[in-house]
Amino acid sequence: MAMMRYAEALNAALREEMQADASVFLFGEDIGRYGGVFKVTKGLMEEFGELRVRDTPISEQAMTAMAVTAAMTGTRPVLEIMYADFVPLSLDALINQASIYEYIWNGQVRMPFVLRTQGGGGAGAGAQHSKSLDSMLAHVPGIKVVAPVTPADAKGMLKSAIRDSQPVVFLEHKLLYNTRGEVPEDADFTVPLGKAATRREGRDVSIFATSRMVLEALKAADALEKDGISAEVIDLRSLRPLDVESIATSIARTNHAVVVNEGWNFCGYAAELSATIMDRCFDDLDAPVARVTLPDMPVPYSEPLEMAVLPDAGKIRDAVLRVVK
Amino acid sequence: MDATRHPIVIDTAGGEYMESVMVVDWARKPGDPVKMGETIVTVETAKAATEIAAPHDGYLAQILHAAGSEVPVGSILGYVSDRPGMAASSTAGEVAQPQASAAFTRDIPAPRRARAIASPLARRLAAETGIDLAQVKGSGPNGRIKKRDIDKASAILPKPAVLADALPIVFLHGFAADRNIWRWVIPLLRVRNRVITPDLPGHGSALTTPARSIGDLAAAIAATLEAEGISDAHVVGHSLGGATALALAGIGALRIHSLCLLAPAGLGPDINGDFLGGIVGAQTPESLTPWLDMMVGDPCVLPAGFAQAVLWQRRQENSAAVQSRLAAGIFANGRQHEDFSRNLKALRIPAKVLWGRDDRIIPMAHAFTAPGTTAIHLLEKTGHVPHLEYPDIVACLIDELVLSTGR
Amino acid sequence: MKNAPSIEEHVEMYRKMIVVRRLEEGLGRLHKEGKTRGPIHRCDGQEAVGVAATAVLRDGDKLTSTHRGHAHYIGKGLDVYPVIAEIFGRATGSCAGRAGHMLIADAEKGLIGGNAIVGAGIPAATGMALSMQVLGRKDVAMCIFGDGAAQTGICHEAMNMAALWKLPVVFVLEHNQFGLTVPSSVQSPVADLSIRAAGYNMPAEIVDGNDAVAVYRAVANMVDRARQGLGPGLIEAKTYRWEGFSTSDMGGYQTPEDIAAWKARDPIRISYDALKNEVGAAALDEIEREAGAEVAAAFAKALSDPFPAFAVPSAYAAYSGAL
């Protein structure tokens, strides 16, 4: 184990997988000479050369489409899209290309590529650089979507994503890159995709959160303890496939659910979670599921405005108090 | 207490109460004025919704089965009273709530909605523990019933599903009746023990089983229960069925854990011989009705068409001759020839005797032969058939007896 | 002459063009009888582009196609029978009935694949070339695309990166004059779209798209360059779409004069005339007869084949929420 920043854990995962497999290559804007705007790819061009670590023009549409077909023809591309806000440019490649081929071509092709991107607010980046578009991505069948929150998961899940035979969208968060945690240094260390993680056990309510919201949920759980409420916090680090069993197991124990996602509310990922919980856990629910999300509006720039719209521990606590009432 | 109660029933015709209905909506709340013929409650079978009309002008006095309850066809759903200001019988209020709690007051006005507001979990738990959501007060937002409310309720009420060794309750009907006479009481029981309603020899499905004495009746019942593998039970008996229950206690084949006697025979010599002859001999509704009226404290409690239903069934079964012979054997000359009060005194189990103060068939005074360990409940404005006249009170008292044994 | 096809290669292109033509004609007939499903995009009159461009490729080379890809499919080596079975949604189709006529793929033959998002095949081939470069393979990727696709933004992005990185990809612009119903002149300020190649520092050549030999030679030159690591090239093959955009096209926007003029330059006839002296009319007629019989037999067999049974794709976790 080593104490590492989240960005360093990602860097370690990329380095290890590139060392282990010559078909893994990276491309994206500013990732080579500069080492990535969040320094995730720092030092990799020096180590692996320009053929495998490639700076690109600003061409997200074509880059994503190219990742799909490069993956079909023998390589394992890892594409960095600098901001999740730019992922709409990638959507044709994800929705009309990557998502369909394994099925409509009857298993003739596999598409082992990873699209790394980062989203979320809190850094004053404004309306075009602060969004979480999780639901837009997780909506698409045939691609996996994961969002690790701890440095250990960042490393373990990125390694699993690179080794996966299907397209994986790997969602990072700009406020997580400098968080620190213990990370296994073993090159065989991976974290399987598709499994949720219980970050805190509780009896009275289950808080299901994604990405950075897991940290806010843990803060809320601390506060709720003083309110006499024992909150369980489940990290839904795999948005798709979703670990429905872990969700159901937790709700069977607590009978109350609050779902937290930094994306928009309407048709959002939290809405999908609520519907899934209704489908699977209806008879275990003692109260309606509550959602804590971004309001349906752009992320404003000015700090007090941005803080007003972002979900946080206080809003999560309020939702829990409403639900257990 | 002088007001008259008119029962609101679904399909009072004879026959088995196989089918059940769901009470969907009460169009009135207790205390509201009602007009005869106007829709007072809507019920739903698997097939369709049926609107039930008020049986009488007056005021909705009491709702026995709130919206959301499932009840057998033939149940009394509630009562219409002649007078206002009688939301429920005071007798019911005093006697019926041995373990009363705010959560289980029967007289709370039924909300005007088709189903209780309850969380899915509360709904599931209520179904599992046999708790009627209509009787539970919700503590959640918007009055929603939550798990904690069900937990609280089931801490007070029996959790029959939890009582792994709950004993069956055997109901023994009276002379010239049959097992269907219990149809009003049984749906009102809170305990969910299995119920067994055998027909006495010479009655209903046991018409051809020979019997000349109360001992014969008890022996036949003992044999029936033994064949079912029942060695322990609670017993409820009415009139002749009460005497049969006492005889059954004397035989000792069945271990009786509680005994509830409704105007039982077998505790004294007096009985209305004219009634016995009249009730068996009547051939038309007009000739039967006076005898039926004599049976109850207030004729209004008899559901409309009751006499026709009784006659129709009697003709189906051709039971008059058999029952005349049985009466001639047991109650010759208008006297009871067998006395079982010794059996009652010998019992060391929770026991109750219920009697209508206006009983004109067997005098209430026989109740006082009961030993000091037996509770005596004397019901006002009640005749010989309290289970028909005040099924809610009778059900409450049976609940209390069964609960006191914990089985 | 450098990169000219051999007689045998030309005969094979001739045969394949006839297979494609009979396929299109058969589909037209069955559409009129109401026996086809969904729109079908015929390529009558432009067979030489797809057949000759792909004749240059090897099995390891990859091809991306369009929604009008029948000549590309047959050119890249697919048998006509599984193609027809796929068009009729049968279990025996190239993709077991899952893809339909616009999206056929055969990974073993290097066709991956048809693509009905106009322009999407351009970065698709470019991505394959990127993969080949990273892996150090000597294969090339080819994209056949139309004059409509040339107007997409992604075309620019892909060509820019292809040329920037000298990727082994060959762009074959099958210029059939129309994007759906709109003539190319209404879609682009330039008649010769290949002049754009200069903006990417990429060689380009305009050829007669109805002359299989001309297409073959031009494409072969670009494929050679790409295989040598010299980067991409663009061929603009001028041709004409005889039939409408699809079987749902009501027509009326193509002039009879234009159609007649282009039909007079039928690519099959041009190859026939070129081969007549070398091979003999009788042999060419026999080839035509055999090709027609092959297609007729394929139609008969495919139309009597069973439909696929639906199965939930549960094997794929990412599809697991599908039902």
C-alpha cells in the first residue's frame, strides 16, 4: 500500500496496463507533452513514446468514433475527453456505434476501449465545464459506466476497465484528483466493475451516492448520527451495470432510501435509481425514495450561486430527515 | 341505547360464505344521515363493484368493516340507526375494547378513500400479521402508516401468524340453525386462529347423522374433531350448541382451552317450548316471522329476507321432520331434561357466559348458575342470538378469551 | 501500366458487378411486391466504385461502408446469399437478421461494416488505421463514403487526424451526385470535393467511377502509399445513382436526360466492352448467366430460410438492463 492522490492512482493504473499490454494506447487533448490538464498522464509519453501516447487536435467527435473502431481491430485505446461537458460531442460514437455493434453484428466484434472524462461542479468552471452527464451515458445499453471515488478504486477500476472487452466510460471528478488514500501497489490489484461498495453501515436509512457525492453522503451520515439517525452509505461506483442486489440488501435492512447524484434531476441518474428501487424493493420501502440532485438549470459561475445548486451534505441530511420522518 | 340498529349486509341469502368482497368506499361517515335505498357503501367482488343501499332511513351508526377490508359475502358491514348522535352502540364501546388503544378504536370515522395511506412495507407487514390497516393510525407525513405504526399495533394486538401453535376455534350453532349462523361474527374476529364450524347432527350437512340426546350431539362432534386430528381447541357454543359444548367438556376427548357460551342450554330446566315448535313447524314467511322476532330483542336487526332465506334452505334440506324429532327427544314438554352446570363448574379454563337481557327462549337467570370463575356478560336490548344481534361484541369477547390463553 | 488489374481480376470485377446489379434488380421487384421490409438503398449504376475499390484490398485490410453498400459487401468478398438472407431478416443472414441491409458486417472478411449514420464510416476507418499503426501492421483501412458524407464535420476531423498522423487509410469518395434528394451542387460550393485534400496535405485523384479499371488503378496507388506508411489518400470517383435514394423515394428530382446519359455509360457495359476482345463475348455472356443464376438461387434459398428466434442478450452485462 502507498498513500497516493487520486490522479496518481490513475496514472499508476495506466502505466501498469501499458507495461503489461502493448495494445493499450492513450490519446486525447493535452495528454502527451503536457501530461494532461489534471496531470493524470504525466510522464507516460516519455515512457511509452508518441505512438502510444498521442496528443490530438480538438476533435472529440472523430476521436471517440476512432476509439470504437480501433478497439474493434486489436488495440485497447484509452481516450481522454477533457471535460464531461464535451461528451455530447462523443454521443454518436457511443450511442449509434459502440452501443450497437456487439449485438447487431452477432458477437463478431469486441470493443475494449475506455473513455476517461471528468465532470462535476465546485471549481468555478462555469456552465460548460461543470456538469455531470452520468444519466446521458448510463442510459445507453452496451456500454459500461463507472465512477470511482477513492484512489484505490480509481486505480483498480481503471485497470479493470482497460481489461474489459466492452466499452467503458470512466467518470472522474475534478474535485477528487487531489484527494488522497491508500492504494495497493500490486500490479495484479483490480476492482471488479459492477459492484457497489458499502462505505458506512447503518440501520435507519440507505444513502446511495455516486462519485464525489459519496464523500458528501459520508459527511451527512456523520451529522445524522448526532440527530440519532444511523445512515448507511453505499458507493454506487458502477453506474452501469448497476449492483441492484446490494441496493436491495441494504433497503431490506433500512427500509428507507435517499439517492444522490450530481446530475440533473429530471430524467436523471437519480430518477433511474428511484425507479429501480421501486421495481425491486417496493414492499421493503417504508417511505418514498428521495432524490438529491442538481436542480434542472445550468451550473452558475459565482461561488455562492454554484454552492447553492450543488448537492452537498446539508441537502443530503435534509432529505434523510424528510424520509425517515 | 333506545335507538334501533338496522344492519347493512351484503346478500343475506342462505348458502356458504365462500366468496368474499372488498369494501371499497363508504359513501357516508358515522353520524351522517342516510335515506333508505340510497347507496351507502360500495363493495367489489372479483367481478364487479356493487353498491349497497341503506336498509332504512336514519343515520349511519357504525362501520364494522372499513374501506380496504376483505369480508365474506353475508357479513354485516355496519348499522343504520333510527336516531342521530349514536355513532356506535355504547355497549360496544364499553365491552368491546378489552385492550383498547387509540390505534384500535373501531369507531374512528372511516376516511372517504378507497385504501389506507400506508408505506409498501407497512402494507406488507400488516398483511403478514393480519392487521387491518383501516384500524391503524399513521404517524408519517400525510397520515401515512409506516412500519413503526404496524410494530406498535402488533405489540398490542395478537400476532396470530407469529403464534405457531394457535389453536382452532370450534363454533357450535344452536337448534334449527347451521354453521352459517356464524358468518357475522367470524369476519369480525381479530384473532386469526383457524375456525371450525361443524354442523350439529340433524342440521345442515349433518342432517342424517342420528342423535337423540345432547350426549349424542357431543359424541358426534368429538368424533368429527378427532377425525380432523384436533385434540385441543377453543369452543364457542350457542343455545343447544352451548349445551353440546358443555357435554363435550364432560367427555374429555377434546382439551378445551377456553369456552364461550351464548345463551346456552343445559344450565337449567326452562325453555320456550312454543318457540321450538313454532320455529320448526312454520311453512311460510308470514308464519315464521313472529317466531324469528321472538328470538331477538329488536326485530330490526334481522336482515331483510331472513325468513325467506331460512325457509328456502329448510326446504332444500327437508330438515323439519328431523329437527322436530330431535326437539321432542331433548326438550320434551318445553323442559330441558339434561343439566350440564356440573361440567361448567368442573372446568379450570377461561370461560364466559353471554346472555341477552331480553332473551325469550331460555331465561337469562340460567346464567347465574355459572361458577364464580366464569365471566357473565349480560347484553342490553338483546334476545336469544347475540351473535346475530351484536356480532361485534361477541367477536370481541371471543377475541379476549382466546388471547387470554395465548394460543 | 502501373497497378492495372489483370484480365482475371477484371473478369472477376465484371462478375461481381453483375451479381450486385441482379441483387438490386431483385430487391426492386420484391419491393414492388411488398416483400421487403424497411427502406432499401440500391446502387444500380455505381457498382464499379465499390467493386473495383475493394478489389485492391487484401483480407487483412478493413473496409467501412455506407447505407448504400451492396457493391462494397460483394466487392469485399461476401457471398450474395447471406447478404440477401440478412436483407430479409433471416437467421441465416450475415448478422443473423440483427443488422439489416444498411449495417451488414463480416469481420472475417474485413467488412466492419455498413453504417447508416452518414459520415460515421470516415472516422471509423481512420480509427482502424490508427490501430494498425499502433500495432505496426501492414494492413490498410478503406472508407467508401458519399458526397453527402463529405459535408459532415466529422469528415474534417477524421481526415485531419489521418493525414496528421500518416495513418494507413484510403478515402474513396463515391460521388453519385445526390445527398438524399439534394444535388451535390446545392450542398457544396465546389464540384470536385477532392480539392479539399490539399487542406490536409493529402494526395487526391479524380476518376471515372463507372470505369472499373480506372477506379482500380487509382485506388491501388493510394493503397500502396498507405501500406508503405506514407499516409492517407483520397480518390474521388464520379458516378451516378440511377434509382432513387431508397425504395421509399418518390422520385421526380432526377432528370430523364441525366439518367439516360449515365445509363449509356453503364459500368457493366464498359467492362464488357473492355474485356470482349480478350475474353470473348460468349465467355462474358456465360459469366453473366451464371451470376444471374447464382443470385436467383440465393433469393430462393434466403426467402425460404427461417426467421431468428429472439433471445435476451443476457450474456452482456451492459445490456442487462434491456428487458
